[in-house]
Amino acid sequence: MADEAKKMEIMGEWLDAVADELDIDSAPFKDNRDELLNLTAKIAHGPSRPGAPMTLFLIGLAAENGADVSAMVAKVRDLLERYED
């Protein structure tokens, strides 16, 4: 478990550095980290492994346009359930 905590810490540091480099606010990611990671796993183990990070990119685009990240995750999760049926 300590190894997993360290991985999450390193991920957080990396994403902070990327956000700084790109001059963007990382708060939407930090506020929704767990649901974003869970959604990514469901997509990667479901309809499309390479589609998982690209889906998160699309959610990021929606967030940039003012959409609520949590609401977008819920929409994609609903789509995923319908898609798998």
C-alpha cells in the first residue's frame, strides 16, 4: 500500500509540474482525481484501452469550456454503461 501512495504522490508532483509548464489550473484535476482515475480504468478495461486517455482529454476540453468535470465524468460513465450493453 505504501508503494501505491508513493505512486500517487509522484503522479501529483508530475501533474503539478505539467500544469505549471502549460500555465493551467490543476484544481479541476485535483478535485476530481479519483473519479477520473476510476473512469480511465473502466474505459481501458472495457471498450478501448487507447481510448481511455483520449476520453479524459475530451473531458478536459469540456472543462475548459466551463463544464463541470464531475458532471462530465457522470455523463461518460452513463455512456459507458450503455455502450457495454
